[in-house]
Amino acid sequence: MSFFQLTDELIFPPPFLADDNGLLAIGGDLEPARILAAYRSGIFPWFSPGDPILWWFTDPRLVIFLKDFRVSRRLAREFRKTPFTVTFDQAFDRVITSCSQVRVEKGEGTWISRQMCDAYCRLHELGYAHSVECWQGEILAGGLYGIVLDRIFFGESMFTRVSNGSKVALAALVSRLKTADFQLIDCQMTTQHLLKFGAQEISGTEFLAQLDLFIKTTAPDGKWYNDSFCK
């Protein structure tokens, strides 16, 4: 197995030089400029606490084209049974921390180390990273976070503490993105959970074409307004 060692220079190797598992490069840092350059090229950081920084380009790539997003009738009925309040960008640090904690509580490993939390919280402060919070009363029932570049949302992680919490957060995110003329959500890894919502695998070539088509600027879109609505 071979991979590229990053230097202080802000440059990544071509994504298609990743190995069969998607590993492309090692090293570098988690400064905002490097992370944003990575996402612009379809690359993302993913590594265990204590390990060096690893950079990946997965092919095929799981994405949700917003026009194809779907919620089953049964799930829609469940949404109506349990009232939630959804907010945006009101508790980013709690969402990313919960994404990590819930995995640990389940006995699963997590890549969302303190180092990663700090990096994405910094991107949130700069107006690039966003969170969706799903509340049941005062309880943070579920949520998700990710990065925005122009018309694409790069999903990072989601969590649930109350049944359907993350699903409601995802549906609310899609609704918001549609109104702002976004085109797709990058899901990175394929899961049966996301396939049920209309996610699909596309080739690495097509994914990069989508990035070129819908990312014309890497300027931050700023903090999302603090409205809320019930599901």
C-alpha cells in the first residue's frame, strides 16, 4: 500500500491516486484552508484518535440528490406522532460532541476526536460548517453537521438520542437546502440507513464533475439564521 505524505504546502495529490480503500494521503494539518481545499477536491479527513491525519477519496461515492430524497409513509406518520422542534446553527458544539459520544456509548470507535471537534468548530465560526438540531422539549434528541461549499452540503456525522431524532434533522436539512437551490448532499460512505432516503452511489468521476458544476465559489455562506419549526 502506498500513499502520499503531505507537506506544509497546501496541495493534495489527484484524488484518483487513492488506493482501493480510498486512502490518498497522510499528514498535513487541520487548518481551515487545508480542510476546505480537501473538500473542494472531494477529499476528506478520517482517522482514529492518536493516529496521524489520514485523507480519503472514496469511489464510488454515496450522495443524495435533493430531488431524489424521500421519506417513507410510515416514517412520515412517525414524524407526526412525536413533535420535534428543529433549529439550525444553535448548538454546533453540542451536536458534534454528541455525534462522538453516542458512538462511544454504543461501544463503537469514533474519528471525532478533540482535534477534529476543534477543527470543525473553527470552520463553524468562519461560516463554513453548519449544524441541524432536533429538540424534544429541552432534550437534544438528534442532529447532524457538515460543511457547505456553494451548492453542496458535505455531511459529516449524525446522532440520535430519541427515536427518529436524526431522521427529522436530515429531513429538515433537505427542506432548507432545497429552498436555497442546493443540489446534493455528500454522504461519503455507503450505509443502508441512507439508501432508504434515496441516497445513491455514483462514480468518483461523476462526483468530481458534480463538484465542478456546483462549486463556483469557496466563500463562506455565514451562520444560518436561527429560526425554528416543528415537525
